[in-house]
Amino acid sequence: MTKSPVRENRPPGSVRGAPGNRRPYRDHRSSDRKLSKKQSRVTPAAAQSRTCSSNTALLVLNATIVMLTSHELFGFMSPALAVRIIEYTHDNNKELYRSALGAVAEARKLRAAFLERTPRATRHAGMASVLSRPRLELIAANVLREWLMKQQTAMLADFLDAIAIPHKDGAVDDLPATVDDEKLRVAVEGLLNKYPAEEIAVYLNAFYTMNDVHWPNLESMLKTDPRLQFGG
């Protein structure tokens, strides 16, 4: 794989690679929820209070799991954009393309050589579809990262410049824990005035999920701004 201009496997705006499709909320065990007899004796009022608290916790939990990971981005973006991203990989990073092709072939229980013989348009449309599967999160993240860092460098630079974060070709060593609401709003507006909205949505979702630092105001924009929604 060709190394990025800054550091190999660095996601846009961070030192680290994609954290993978981690879902810590799936780690709860039923044994942790057992109640003793004493704990089970509660009044109706207490039971209602516990139910309300439980529902609130579920609402909070649901709010934290809607951000899109890399394979989910392939599922939500338009097929045309997904194919363009794969086309870019094919033309500019043969090693990464072969890795993606091999992963797709394995997921479909086919030989990579068979996929290579299929028409390019058909092959890439099929790859885009398969890259939306959870088990292909890592390779989907690598393909997205390559496209963002190499093909969308100007967009990354414009965003980081607007919020005054030093960078090199769209990658930074450290992100601040928070960013000013107005700076972020102006930065996103600037992108929307210059680049296709769908590509911006892909970048900002990847920026959020690939980094360890998560800005609540960016999460809120991604959830509520209709211009940053897929299929809008």
C-alpha cells in the first residue's frame, strides 16, 4: 500500500488508524442484570421510576450509536459515489485495490481471479455493495481513508483551516477536545458552498468516527442538518 503523505494508515485528522467497528454496548452480560430477592421487592412507584430511568438510558444509548462507521457509509452513500471511490482506488493504489478485491471475493466465497475477469463496471458495483457489510469494516475504512487523504485533500484542508487547526495535507497530529460552535458552523457552511454535499457528509462522518476525539457539536450537526443527510 502506498503510504499517505503524512503517516501510513492515518485517518483524516488523527494520528491513529480506524478503531474498527467497536460496539461496547454489546458487551453487557445477562448475569450482570440478576437481582437478589431483596432487590426485587420494590413498590410500584419505585418500579415506575426505574422504568423511566431505564428508558432514559436507552435513549442516550441510541443517540450514541447512530454515527456511521466506514462500512455503513458505503451502505448509505449513493452507488455512484461508492463506485467512484473504488474507481479511484483502482487507478491510484493497486495494492489497496487488490486487498479490497480479495476481501470482497472472500466475503462472496469466490476466487479473486473470477472477480477480476468480470466487467469492470459490474465488478466495482458489486464491490461497493459488499463493502457495506460489517465484517469488511477495516478494508472499507482503508479505502475511504485513501480516497479522502489523496483525492479530497483540498476539502480536508479547507475544513481544518476554517477552524484554525494546523495540519499537513489534511492530517493533524492532535485534535482539540472541543471546537467553538461558530467556528464549526462557518467551516461546514464553507464546505457546503464549495463541494458536493454528499462528499462532505462522507468526510465529516469519517472524521467523527475514525478519530478518538468526538466533538458533540459536530455530532449534532451530522444528525440534524438536512444538507448532511444521505439521500436528501
